[in-house]
Amino acid sequence: MNKTRITRSWSRTLTRSIGGLACLGLSVMMLKNFADGAITVGFSLIPGVAGVILIWAGIGGSAEAPCPNCNRVIDSLGTGANDGACCAACHMYVEGTQGELWVTDPARIADRPIFATKLGPQFAWPDGCCVCSRPATRSLPVSATRAKSGQNAATAIATGGAVLATSSTTFTIEVPHCAEHDNGAHLSAGGSDKDMRIAFRSYPYLRNFCERNGTQPG
């Protein structure tokens, strides 16, 4: 098995950490000078949440490694364990731990949906259950909600619900499963119809889905 070595990108770590500290400073300034009531406090906390996310990404998600399949650099890897990462060049999924990265077993069935691709407005399911590919006996719904105001989950958490989306749209699709398996897929809405994505537990099913619908893994 070909393995490559994961190393920290110090430039990316520094950039994200500085950006995170700047966001935290902006949040503190807004709280001191502008916050007056729940709504303005909520808005003032938004840069702080972004700052925490950036600092966390700088500490734990600023590693890189050559792709073990095509040797192109894969960035934004974790400094510890990695799972469900995809090379943007060859579209192969990779995983690793203890500072090493290798190509994911093409027959792997993960414990949760991590193998993803874009979902267009028109698509077709491969034959069989989305987990084991045995004959499907039922369809289970998976849903995702998109806030039309552009508010994201981090904003909602930061504001304690003080800043609410004006409206939202929920998307639901029926995914084929057998009687034995469930939770085989996950849907994410993204910011627009072009950003809709579906992820599967089964790596073979993802590849079959991509081949049938003309999309790429990742």
C-alpha cells in the first residue's frame, strides 16, 4: 500500500490563526461599542464565532500531504486522523492516521456518510441498497434545510436564536435502502441549488452514482 507523509503547513496555520485573532478582536470591539440588546449582541458575536472556527482550523486542520494516488498535494488535512478526504485532482478518497495518508479501500462501507458528490436537479439511483447494493426494499427520506436569509448554523448558535432566518426551504429525497440498513445517505443544501450535495456510507455506491449521473467524487 502506497503511503505518503502528512506535514503541517505553517503558512496556513499562521494565516488562519491571525485571521481568527482578528475576528475575535473585531467581535470584542463590536460588543464594547455597538452592542445594545439581543439582536446587536448577536451580530457582534458572529465575527467571534468565525474567529474560533479559524483558529481551530489553524491548529487542527492545516496539514497537507501528497496524494498517495496521483502525488498532487492535498491541503486542509487534519494533523491527526483523516477520513473522508478527497483529492481534487484525481477524485480518489484518502484516509490516514499517525502522520500517514493512503488511498481508501474501494470496497469500504463507512460508519457514516462521508463519500460525497454534487446532486443535480435530475439524477438516477444505481440499482440496489445505497449501503450494501443488495436489492432495495424501501426508500428512506433524507432532508436538508437552506436558510433563504443566508444565516448559517454558526450564527444561530452564536446568537442563541436572536438572529433568525426570515424563511427557509427544506429539501427531501427518497434514498433506496434494504430492510437491514438505514442511515445510508446524508443530504446538504448549501447556499444554492448548485451546492446541493449527497454523501453515502458506501464508497462503491458513490462511484456507481457518479458514473450513472456524470459527476465526480468529492
